[in-house]
Amino acid sequence: MSNNKGNIYTLPFILLCLSSMLFSTSFNMLIPELPDYLSSLGGAEYKGLIIALFTLTAGIARPFSGKLTDTVGRVPVMAIGSLVCVICGILYPILSSVSGFLLLRLIHGFSTGFKPTATAAYIADIIPQERWGEALGMHGLAFSLGMAIGPAIGSSITQLTSINGLFYTSSAIALISVVILLNMKETLTTVKPWSGSLLRISRHDIIDLRVFPAALVTLLYYLTYGVILTLIPDWTGHIGIANKGLFFVAYTLSSLAVRFLAGRVSDTHGRLPVVKAGLVLLLVAMTVLGFGKNLIWLLSGAALYGVATGIISPALNAWTIDLSNPSYRGKALATMYIALEAGIGMGALFSGWIYYDTVARIPYIMQGTGIGIIIALIYITVWEKRKLRDVGPAR
């Protein structure tokens, strides 16, 4: 682990951020166009599965990625995640049926099941603890940049070429991410050689109970994102906006504006006050999106949602690492990401079932996500009071 307390923006960190930006771009550029693509295949009723299947396999992959991150190394696990995006981008045009598409969404989910887990562990290895929040915020900024430019250029590429052109572009961008990773130095000090036995997962490899508080809040928080990913493309079209990536551009740009500062604040003032402030703003954002039925309301809600996520995400990630055992950092981060995928998947699945191609239901679904946010706020408050009583102030 690095003990450098000066400049954290070293070449390995910059390369890692670049790789993550490209990785994020590669799969986020597909999101706005997939609902219409699935409808064109005759699978309109399965729109809720576009995100749900993706997050299902991402969640299933987390215990494996956590164990492999702690054994065979950070870099190979990151590379596997990006490589899945390369392969899926090539296969989407080939498996052009509803069943083939849904199968690929399952496979594609392995990408986010692997790369983010190892990436967060790599950051914790090369950055001193007192600057984890700042570093994770900056890395989140890079990842969010991919989330911003991905949907925007994805819709443009589709309009200029075709949906297949979009898939191939996604694959090419992911390939560049792989090339960058393969030139990075491994940070795990004791690397085990690959063995099939490493894929044997026991119940002790799945969940790290030390980080359960952060994982539960993560799940409740990401319910909103599953709803956003599933409903915003159709809601944007209903309002009359041609570029379905516009919401994601506004959301991500506002997130970029606060991530760096929010990460630094969590380093100095604690993770939990920052998370609570972000959750309150998230509640406001979902309320605005629920009431809004024109471009101004949509972009206002997107901007508020972006600021909220930019505040919450770095602090939650750093809180997870704070709670973890350094020897099992991969498992701890995998636990948090399992919760993340579960939240996105549940939000996508339930919103898709309730929505069922009835646009009038979307505002009520948006507002309904406030229940999960309120539960998260209550849980953090109770946990924080108990921690203060037992061991004094927690980070």
C-alpha cells in the first residue's frame, strides 16, 4: 500500500481513471437505445429485464470477483470485466432475437460484477487511507464522465449509423480499456497462481458482515437508480425529447461537479454526515422527477439527482473500506457491490412490472422510491447513535 501523503494523482491512478471512464462509456452508451431495440425485436413487455438481468449476473459475479481480487490480483479481475464488454458488443448484432438479447444482458452483467470490485481495491492499495474519499471521488468523477458521454454519443451514433454500429463502437471502446489495464502494475503483494479451486465459493466468501451497514444503505440508495435506468428513456420520449441520453448528460455533469469536493469533505468531516446530506437531496430529486412533466422539470430533477449521487457515492465507498479488514478488502467491496446490484435490479424489476408500458404510472413510481430513501436515513441515524454510544464517533 502506498504511504505517499503528497501527490495522489500518479500515473497508475490516472491510467486507472482513464480505463474506468472508457469502461463506463462502453456499456452506458447502450442504455438509452436498448428499450426501443428490445421493442423492435418484439419484447416490449420485457423492458424491466434490460437492467434487472444485467444486475443479476453482476451480483452473482461479486463473490467470485471479491475472492479473485484477493488472490490472483486486482489487474486480471479488472481486465476480465472490460473484456466481457468487448465480447458482448460483438455478439449483440448476431444474437438478434428476444431470447438472445436477454441472454446477452445476463452475460454483459459480469462486466460490472468484476471490474469495479477490483478497481476500488486497487485504489485503496495505492492511496493512503486519509485520502480515500478524495481518490474515490475523483475516480467516481472519471466513471461518471463515461456515464455522461456514453448515452449522449450512443444515441448520436445510432442516429448516424445503426444500432449495430452502436454495439460495435461499444466493443471497441471497451477494448481500449483492456489494453490500458494490461499495462498496469499489480498491487496485490501475495498473488496466487490461477486454479479452478479458486472458483469454489463458500458462504464465508459471499458476504462480509463487517460492512453490512454500508451495504444496506447502498442497496436502498440504488433502488432509485434501477428505476431511473428503466423508466427515464421512455419518460424522455414521452416528454418529446429526441436524444434519450440528455437526462444522463445533465445528471452526470452535475455529479461530476461535486464528487471531488464531496470525497474530500468525507475525509475531514466523516462519511455519515455526507451520506445523510446526499440522501436528503436524493429524496428531493426523485420528488421533482415525479412531479415534472416537461423538459425543465426533467433536467432540474436530473441535476439534483446527479448532485445527490455525487455526494453519496464516494462517501459510501470510503465507508465500506473503513469498515473492512485490509486482508479481505476484495470481499468487503464485493459485498457492497452485491448490495448495489441488488438495489439496481430490484428497482428495475419492480418498476418494470408496475410500469408495464403505461407512461401515466411513471411519476408515481418515481415518488414511491422515497420510501427506501427514508428507511436508509432512519437506519444511518440509529446506527450512528449506537456507534457513538458504544465506541465513540465513527468515520
